[in-house]
Amino acid sequence: MYGPGGFYLRPEGPAGHFRTSVHASPLFARAVARLLTEVAAGLGPGPVDLVDVGAGRGELLTGVLAALPAGFPVRPYAVERAPRPAGLDERIVWRASVPRGVRGLLFANEWLDNVPVEVAEVDPDGVARLVLVRPDGSETLGEPVSGADAAWLERWWPLGEPGTRAEIGRPRDEAWASALAALDAGVAVAVDYAHTRQARPPFGSLSGFRGGREVAPVPDGSCDITAHVALDACAGGSGELTSQREALSRLGVSATRPPLSLASSDPAAYVRALAAAGEAAELTARGGLGDFGWLTHRV
């Protein structure tokens, strides 16, 4: 997936295969820009860092920089395995890892769902076993889950009936903890399709995507492989969990339609406001992007 010729390193980037909040509307980048200005106000004078973890091809950073007030003192970092795309704003520092000593906003949009995890399934005897997968996508059950992975399952995703599955989120917990450790002062936010212990999917959520369609999650580098994130486990008992619908509403994204009177007094403004309301509705829709989880840590 991340190796030479792997799905995540292809020139077209994620936008060539699926639609994220970043691609759905510039309103998302404007909301992140507003969040950054709030973080900066809390930190006091001086430049602030904006670290985009899992930056794709720099779309979010590009949108945020365009939305910030002129002269806003920001140091933007893109953290991404793929090569730096041509034509990207020269202010953006392109890195393969999260910088240390961040003072500002660390934002990870749809990063954790692509951190690889093991899948466990309960066999007919009630034993949780690792799911093994061949290059053609066919599966078989392997050894029983043990050690730290077994402890994680017991705490965060207990399994019961034969055939039920779980994605063992321990590597994501560790990845997020490592990212948080890079933040000296400010706010860190992880945004992803998510679930909590009270509502885990009984058969897991592992899936593949290619060219805008859901496909079998075959691990040959030909498609995106993703699974929803146990954000409550990543939170580890701290941080704030909320929905994207609630988070964006607080940041000024509203799907309220403009008054019809505006259509008579200023038709062009009415059309613009109506389009923005439609984009906001997509970003905050129940059953869609609005159901994304937002995990926020303040340092």
C-alpha cells in the first residue's frame, strides 16, 4: 500500500478514488482556518504551526492558507508518504513524519483509518483468531489473538458470537499517541469515520475503495483499504469526542437556506448562499460526512 507503486503513492492521490470532506467543499478548509485562528489566539503572540497529518496532495493546507487573514503568521507542514506535488505553495514544508515541538494545530483528517490493523474473528469454538488474507483476497483463520492485542480486544472491543469480527485498533492508538507527543502547545484533532464501545459494528468495517466504488479489500496495492476507527480507544480516557456535524456547526458551517427575499434584492448573492448551504448540508449530513467523529486534545 505504501511501497513503490502502492495505492497511496499514486500520482492521482486519494481524490482520484474517493471524496472526502476536503474535496466536498472549501467550507471545510475555512472551518479549519477558523479553528487555527482560535488556537493562535489562545497561544498568544508569535507564529503558529499547522500540521496536516495524512495530507494527500496538500488540498486541505492549500484551502486553509487561502482562507486565513492576510499576513497571518503560520508555519504549514504536510505529513505524507507520497512525493511533494508540483505547484504546491512554497510555504508548505513537505515531510514524511510529524515534526516535533509543534505549537499550534495538528489536524489529521482521514489518517487513522488507513493505519494498518489486524482483524480478529471468533471461530466456532468461541476463540478470537487472527484473520489471514492471501494476495487474491481469500481469507482463513490463524493463531488465537494473544498478548497486547488480546488485552486491547478485552478492553475496547469484546467479541462474543462465532463469526463476529473486530479490527484491533492498538496500532492506531499508538500512532495517535505518537502524534500527540509532538504537540508542545495547542490543539490536536483526529477526524475519521468512527465508532465507540457502545456501538461497534458486529462484523467489523474493513472495506476497499477504487475509482469511487467500494471493492473487496484485496491487499495487492490496487485499492484503498480502510476500516473505521475506535476513536474512544485512541482518546484513551482523555480528549473530547464529538461528531463532525457538531464540530463544524461550532466553527460556523451552517446548512440554513438563505431567505427568499435575498433572491429578489440580490439574486447573485442568493445563488452563492444557496450553494454554500448545499455544501454545508453535505459536510454535516446524518448518515454521511456529518457522522465523522472528531477527537480533540488540548495541550
